[in-house]
Amino acid sequence: MTSKPNKTPRLGFPSGPAGGWGSAKSVGEVLIREHVPLSGPSLLAHQNKPDGYMCVSCAWAKPAKTHPLEFCENGAKATAWEITTRRADRAFFDAHTLSELEAWRDHDLEEQGRLTHPMRWDPASDKYLPVTWAAAFEEIGRELQAVAPEKVEFYTSGRASLETSYMYQLFARIFGSNNLPDSSNMCHESSSIALPESIGASVGTAILSDFQNCDCIFYMAQNVGTSSPRMLHDLQDAADRGVKIVTFNPLREPGLERFVNPQAPGQMLTGKETQISSNYYQVRLGGDIAALFGICKALIQADDALHEAHVSKVSGSDGTPDDSNDAAAVAFAASIAAADKKHILDHDFISQHTSGFEEFAAAARNYAWEELERVSGLTREQMTEAARIYARSDAVLMVYGMGLTQHMMGVQNVHMVVNLALLRGNIGKPGANICAVRGHSNVQGQRTVGITEKPGLVPLDKLSELYHFDPPRWQGHSTVESCKSILDGETKAFIGLGGNFLRAAPETVAMEAAWRKLRLTVQIATKLNRSHVVHGEVAYLLPCLGRIEIDEQASGPQAVSMESSVAHFHGSRGKAKPASSELLSEPAIIAGIAKATLTRGNVPWGRWVDDYSEIRNAIERTYPETFKDFNKRLFQPGGIPRPLPARERKWVTSNGKANFITPDRLFPELPTEAIGEDVLHLASLRSNDQFNTTIYGYSDRFRGVDGTRQVLFVNPQDIERLGFADGDIVDLITAIDPETRRTVEGFRIVAYDIPKGCCGAYYPETNPLFPLSHHSPQSKTPSYKLLPVRLSRSSHVPLN
């Protein structure tokens, strides 16, 4: 039975603050809907606690001193979603063909509940039929042995544990493949390219204590209220002690403006709100480089003016500014400088620790304010105001999310964040670091233990020594490259360790057609999704234990581990009864397939499954510095910090310095067909009733939407200029690559506070619009936060 959204959608109602009674009500509703009103709260009490389980939703850190309720609204939804009493069991699959299920909405597929038995697609009946684990492993192994290793994709979502991920990448490499695309390719790969170039670290350098030690936070392109609500506690604490939180985000998001702490009785009873952002700047989509260049220009010009004034004072000249320092820069310098202050920039840090400053400073000086204003959507006064706050702060924490990375110039966006930090030495000291907020709960950790298509990032010689095989050295496929290989008919088999690849990837229509031509698709999952009902010639659906469930193996109950956004490793121990006695753990499934497939390598797969501490010992042997005393410290309060030299101002770069890297342009170069008065720039968004591709429901109370996801947020002036009205139904058409028509139909226009020329709509509903070629050339990350589109009146009746 499928669930139905509201027949009459409600749009445009006032949004409340993040948290508060709206959050409490939403948590209660999902616990009741998933039939866990009693068991759910009991399990939530263990979420993110010292000997409990790590949240299966976002990757925000588990503090050493936890709150009484260490979970957020979306974390509670994720838990309820996993421990639901609903079951997609044999009776369900007996009743439905896969052709029928293809017509169901994403929400309705997952809402059927937990998978209970291993299944194989039967062509005669077009149904998934039960199969034994032994038979499944045997045939999967036989099919893989018949395929060349370079023609198999080993995909990983961001949720699998460190233990599972280590086993998975080892299996793929012994098989002979480096095709290890993962969800990181689609979110923070731009960080993984840019940060090593700039500071010699592949991840952010911030730790939780930086939120207590900073005196300013620059918060960029990340919607905390939807994507990582537990961070609101850290932001609230910072705001309460007077920290300026300077926000750059295209949309006005309630989570970045107002917060009522559900764990503060006084706030809940009185409705008292904490103002999160002290300053809020609505940057145009793709305007981040220009905005950051404007702030840097204001700082550099003011530093130039201050230095000139000091030289004039010493020399006895009149101090009249030269052509390079206009009156505004002089006034800015005077407004923040003490009488004897010589600099605004940290020249000692720049001289000792960095390279490339002069080239970057020259570029900042040379950009005209008019161009920076046009591209960024901000005024000179706004950029100068942000610079003034920055200059008056001693320890600035830089926080950013996928609103910067999912761009054609995502790598350059991250370079600019680092450039701004380097100007005043805001990296590698208490309170001053870079926090790249990751999405799924172990997406960062998977890379740490070898889930990567780049062989240079993996200690292949060590793996060879430990397991007696010759690892492949060729460059594997990223997610975009995997999609291209599937579209070209080169890929023959796809193994999915979690996730919903077909919904997460771009080029949806063509991908689904090509997907059906794969010889083998194997999906390891807890719930049914689109990537399971669209399938290859031989298709297996293998149900696994969830992280929240008790994982009982030969040596007893097991624990697993994952890495947080602030590069700390945490242990996790399941507490719930498994959904079915037929479920196997992810490590057991990987081991089963590996043993049925591989004819080489010396891996104790069975011993590892019996005792996961043996896997952690193997991880420590492979990465001895990163995972020193891994088992001993697994449940250390606050987690095990990952060694990052950049935190100590040690730069593991080619020149041994932190590098100012100057972007060669402010905005991506778009084709001529994507330029015009009728073109809007689209960003894909998440609602507060979803996490990644998982749709919990049809409400987004933060944006005043209920009962539908078929909406398009547009600036009111653009609605009028384009000849539409609030509430009109339109189709969206991709404005690049006109040889292929890409469109989505039946979206209601909603007037919204978004910069002119921009629009927003939900992911993954808009993924069919994104061409596979529309990505960062360096990171291959799809440009989900900027796509030129046109609107046309629709004759299509919206689904909801």
C-alpha cells in the first residue's frame, strides 16, 4: 500500500524557527507513523552516546560531553525509518512486479519497510524471489569471474562503517579493480582536490573545541537546519557568547536565522529564540568566488592604506592616498586600526607559512568593484562590512558545505575559502580552522580506509605485503566516469554497497535506460529504492543489518566505527533487535561475495566476520599512524582524533607551504545558449523531510511547503519579469546541450526570498535536468548548485 501526500498542497505559510515545537512534533509524528512510539524513544536515548550507536544520518561529531538527547529531528527520523516495524517481506514481493514498482514514488518504495530476505530477480514473473545466501554468493561470484575487472563498478554510499569499507576496497582491489566510485564524488570531492593543494590536508582541520575558542564564524553555503541540525547547539553556544556568525547563503533559511533549543525548557515554554546569524548575505548562485574576492580585496586595500599611512607618518609626508588606495579603503583601515597598528593582514604568518600571496593580492586589487558586485549579487558595502568583522576578529572559523563544492568551479570555491583564512592566519590555531561539513555519516571515513578510485591515495605496497597480491595501479572511475562507462555500454556489472545510485546520479533518464543493459546488478541495502526496481539482466537484492541493530557474530556482539566531519573516529554499538533472522551484516555479505569470487589473496575473511576487532587490527596495520591503538581507543570520549599536520601548521604540500591559489575567473564559462534574459540558474535543494535521496515525507516547514515536492522557488521580481504568477505550473528545461532535451514537468512556482536570476527545487526530482558533462573538470563533482534552465507553461498535472 502506497502513502499519499496531501491532496491540496499548502504553500507559502510562515516558517517557524529551527528546533522548537515544530521539531518535537515532527519527531513524534515519525515515531508513530513507523509504529515505534515506545521503542523509538528508548533507542534514541542511546544515539550518539558513549557506548551507543552513531547516527545513521549526518556526519556531525559526537561530543565527549553529550547532551541528554544527543539527536536532532532528522537523526530521529533516520532512526525511526530504520527501526520501523514495516516489512518489505516475501508477501510484499509476491504481490508486486518490478514493472509495477517502477511507477511508485521514492518515498513509497522505502516506506514499505525493512527488507527481510535475500532475493533474485526472476525474468518469468518479473518479481524478486527468495534465494539462499549460499546460492546468491555462488552465482554473483561466477558472474564476476566472467567479467574483466575494469568493467565492474564497486559503488559505496556514505553510510558503511570503516570496517566494511576497508573489506570492500580490499575485495575490489584483489579482484583487480580500482573502480570505487562513492557518494563523496558527488558531494565533497571538490574539497578532496582543493584542500591538499592549498594546505596539504584532504579534509577540514576544525575540531569541536574550535567552536568554543573562535570569536567569529564565517558560515558558507550549508543549510544547518536541514543537513546537520545537531551543529545548531554549537552555533547557539557561540552566538550566546557574542560570536559574530557571518552567513553567506543564497536562500534565507530559518536554521541559519533562528533556533529554539528543544532541550532548553525555558526556550520551549517561552518561545525565546536564539538569533544565529549576526549578518546574512544572499550570494547569487555561482557568485561565491566574487564575494570572497570582494572581502579579500577590501582587506588587502585597507592593509595597503594602513601601511602607506604608517610610512607617511614616519617619513613626515601628508599621507595622501595614491591611486591604488581609494578613500573608502583608507576609511576602512582607519575604522579598525589602533594608532600604532601597521597591518590588517598577518604578514608574519604569510611570510613564514605561505606561498602565492603576491599573485593573489594583485588579482584581488585588479578586480573592479562593479564586476564583483555584478557576479556576487552583493554590494561593495556588504563585502566591506564582512571584511571589517573579519579584520576585527582574532580567531575565525570557516564553515562551508556542498553549496560551495557542487559547482563547476567547486575546487576554486574551496581555494578561495582557504585564501581568506590565510590572509589573517586563521588556520592551525585554537578557534581558527576550516570545517568542511560532510553529509552522510561515514562518507569521509570511507576515503580514509581506501574507498577511492585514485590509486595514489592508497598504500598499495602495504596492501600487497599484507595480503599477497599485486594491486591494480590504473586510475579507476569516479561516479561521473562510472555513469559514462554505463552509458557507453562498457560497464557490465555494478555492486552497490548501500545508497540509491540511480537517484543520486545526474542524467537520470539516459542512466535508467543504460542500467537495464547491465549484465549484473547487486544491491546491499536495508530498504527498497529506485536502484533496486530498475535492474540488470541478473539482479540480486541483499538485505543487511542496519547500524542500529545488534550485530551478533561468533565472538559475540560487534561494534563498528566511523569518522565524523571533524576527523574523529567513533565507535558504534547496535541496540535494536534485527528486523529479520535472515539478515547478514555488511562485513558478512562482503566476505561471502569475496570468498565466492576471488582465487588469490591471503585474507582471513571468515575470522574477520567472526570478530570485527580483527578488521580494526588490519586497518591499524595498514595505516599505523592514523589508527594507532584503534581497538583500545574505540570508545574514547569525544572520539579518536585523526592526525592532520595542517592543524599544527605543518603543510604537507609539494612546496612545504600553505598556498594562495588564485582562480583564473569569477564565474564558470557557460555556452551561449545558456545566456539570456529568460534563463534562471537552478540549485537543487533538500527539504527538512529528507536526507540525501531518502524522502521521509512531503513537508518542508522551513520553507512553507506541505503536501508536495513539485515546487520551484523563484524571486518575486523574476516571476513577474518572466510573465508568470505565484502558483503557476511550469516545466523546467535545461538551457545547455540543446541537442538533448532534458525537462521535468509540473512544478508549482513559489515566490521566495532568493537572489534575482536564481531558482531552487528539490533533489532528486530535478536530477533529470543535469547533463553528465555539467561538472567540475578537476573533481568531477556534478554542478548540482548551478544549472541554467528555462521555464515554460505546463500542461502537466502535478503528481502532488
